[in-house]
Amino acid sequence: MKSPRLLPRLLLALAAASAARAQEGAAAPPPPKSWIDPDTGHRVIRLSDVPGSESFYFNFNAYTPDGTRMIYTTPDGIQVLDLRTFQSRPLVKEVKRAIVVGAKTPTIYFSKRIDDYHTSLWKADIDTGEVRKIADLPRRATVYTINADETLGAGDFIEGDANAGGAYDGTPQANRFQMGKNNIGEPANKSELMTQRFNAKLPMSVFTIDLRTGKITYLLRHVTDWIDHEQFSPKDPTLLLYAHEGHWQLVDRMWTIRTDGTGNQLLHKRTMKMEIAGHEWWDLRGQIVWYQLHLPWHVANASYVAGYNVVTHERTWYHYSADADSIHHNSSPDGTLFCGDGNRDNPWIVLCRPVPVPDEHTLGENLINSGYLQVERLVNMGRTALHGAQNYRLEPNPSFTPDMKYVIFRSNIFGPDYPFAVEVAKAAQP
């Protein structure tokens, strides 16, 4: 029999344990819907109430041609966000991959899973909700991009059975972005996986698919380089940008090719050992391919947002310092601004204003236009009193909205990942 003296303490302990269990079982309070970042003065808005929601990869178009709506994904499928009201609605479920929003029509292109090795290509009308299958894709094929007049898609696949030996044999790997409430983003051993894939030298094909007939046309075949990141020009329906993937010092990364297979061209040829370039994207006006360029740190310690004009062949290098260092940069629709998503050493969403260096008729041919970036911080992604720190295995992937009022990014500062918008202009009332 319990001692009478111990009974009150036992009852208190049981009550405390019960309260603790109740607190553990209670749902965590939702993150704030909006707040003004005290370190920057810019308003931040959470765009989704569903944990595990994500905005698009930085160079995939997510916006309708009229600029009023944005597509994002949830663990259940595809959502449509009205950028005027920030209200969202479901559009499509059971999606394997959201690809891009059309440049000409309010259409989202996406893929659905057939089996471990096959997917089918689909499209949905964002206005009416009508969904239509386009075609089944070749074995292991992925479509990454849709051209400017929405007549062609482009993608790649590993050929044959891919039993080439080595550490990577071409079998499907788990989606690196784990859908759910706690997205861990890129795998911790990403560098090792990239090395395995690069060394495998598996034969690949790059193709286009006619969106009206489903006809496949091959642009490159039996290429043992690792090909990835296809991006059609936003204006020229016949011009495709693609990448040789791998650790950047080991590849000539950025290429363009015409849809008839001609004009296969390297866009940036390095001039120094350990010079690296990548994370390329199209300027929305369709003339410039922008990319990150890093000269060897022990020689120049110089980083640039660099551009190549595919029409005039002019080059521009905007130097940036550590306060603009980012996993990805992106440009505004009118080409006047850049943004960046930061990294572990520079955990900020940043706005970058290019400042050209004036030219006084410098003597020479094929000279590079130069300048630098002025930086304004928009969002503190490090640990604050309001939220936790961004786990940068989930890359924020910034983009400007068509009206340039917001920079969109995804973040796990509250644990689960959500898409957010930060106002480019400072809040009127801090």
C-alpha cells in the first residue's frame, strides 16, 4: 500500500505526465501566414497551408501567360495560386512530375507514372480544369521543357537496359525531393551520387516530342556524357538549351541546339584550370542565357552572374561579393534585376541590382561587358526568434513574379517545406 505522504506527489506526477502526453499529441500551431522580416523590413507571405508544398525549380516557368496565376505542388498534386488574392485551388492529382506552364496558353504540362520505367505526358487547362493525355514516353524518358509555341516538348533518357556495370546502372532512383511534411531536399551524399552517375558513361538520347501527334524526334543519340537540364528558349520555339551534367570542373556544361539537330554549340569555354560555370537559365526576353561563373578562388576569388547573348554573341559579367553568394540566381522578367537564394554561408534571400561599368571606347574586339551587383537582403533564412534555420539541402530556388512585386521561394524554416513570397519593396509600416 502506498504511503499517504507519497500519494499527492504521485498524483502530481501522473497529472504532469498526462499533460505532457496531451501536449505531444496536440497539432503544432501553423506557421504565421505573413510577417515583416525584422532584419530587412520586407514582408514575407506563406502561400500554402499544406505541409510539403513546393514552388518550382528556379528555371521552370510556373506562371500563366497573363501573369495572374502561379502553379505549385503539394504531396497530393498540382495547385493553382491566384497572385492577386493569394487564394489557391487544386487542379490535378496523382502527378509524378510537374514540368512547366506554357508560354502561350494557360496550360500546365506534367507526367504520370505508368510503371517503374515508364511515364506518360499530360496537360491540364488551368482555366477550365480539362485534363488530356498527350502520349506515352519512351522507357526511362523524362520531358523537362515545352517550347515557346507549345508544339514540342524535349527531354532525355538512358538507352537500352543500361547494364554497363559500375556503381550506377541506370535503374530508377528514389525521388531526391521526398514528398511529405518534412522534405529533406538533396541527399546528403549528393556529391558521391553525382560522381557515380558521371563515371557510369551510360548511353543517352535527347529527343523532342510533337505535342499534337506524339512523334519522337532524336536530336542526340548514343551520347555517353550525362545530359540534363533541357530548357527551350522562351521566345524561339526551335532553340533548346541543355547541359552536360556532373561536377562543373569536369564538363563543358552549357550548349544550345536547334530542333532540327543543327547548330550544336558550346556557350562558355573555360580559360583557367578550376574555372566553373553552371546553373544556367534563359532571360525571359529570349536572347540571353545567364549562368553562374566562378574563377579559381586561390587565383581570383571572383564570382559572376554571366550572360551570353545568343543573337548578338555579346558577353556580360556582373561581379558579386559574398553577400550575394547563392545556390541559384535568377533574373526579373524585364532583365533589370537579379535575385538569389543564399546558401549555408550566406543564409539570405537577396535582391541584386546590376551596375554596368561605363565604357570609354576601349580598344579591342569581342570584349566582355562588365559590371557588379549591389545587394539588398530580403529574407533572413538563418535561425531567428520567429523561425528555425533553413536546411539548405532544400534549395529555395528563387523566381520573380511576372509583375516583379514578389520573389517566390521555397523554405523549411518552419520544419515542413512551404512556398513563400517576399515583397521586393519594403513594407510601408515596419
